[in-house]
Amino acid sequence: MTDPDQRLDQIFAALADRTRRRILGMLLEDDMAVSDVAAPFQVSLAAVSKHLAVLAAAGLIRQERRGRINWCQIDPDGLRRASIWMQGFGQFDPVDLDEFERFLATALAPEESGDATPENHNQ
């Protein structure tokens, strides 16, 4: 596995957890102290710190110490990598399910007896 593949694996593994996605959503609004990140969760500060470590290892956030307080902020480059990879799938048009259903109904409908070709009558 190449390094870019490993980075994508780390990013998507980090994003797979609901708590980490919530943390990212909080950090989208502003930089936050670790204790403020932990406040809304019903888990220990140590558990939140582990989530933050996973996000940092994946390159999704940066942590820095300002005085006695550890601060967290989004690292836009981490999400950009995942976004660029996912955009590769954007080349496909979204499927219009109603149109697809009409196509199937037309394609699979039994032929009318007047519309049948002569070859079909001989079979």
C-alpha cells in the first residue's frame, strides 16, 4: 500500500466514528480548547483526547499548546485529500430513479401483438 493510500485509510477510519465526526463539526465553527471539545460528550477527557489523537494522526486536525491550554483546529489539507479522492466519483451523473423506472417499464413490457416483427411470429 502506498503512502497516499495509507493516509486515505487513516482519514476514512477517523471519519467512520460518529464522535469524531461531531468533533470535526464543532471545530468547523472555531478553534477550541480540548476541555471545551470534551464538554458536550458523556465520556472522560481521556476518551476525547484519544479521539483527538486519531483525528490528528489522520491529518484532519492540528493541536497546539498555547500557554497551559491545548487547542484544536481543523486542518483543511486533511479533508482536502479525501475530498479530491471522492470527486473522482463525481463524474457519474446522479441516477433519476423515476426515469429509470419508466425505462424499465418500457423495456420489459410485453410487446403488443400489432407491434411484433414478422420474425417473432415465426418463432
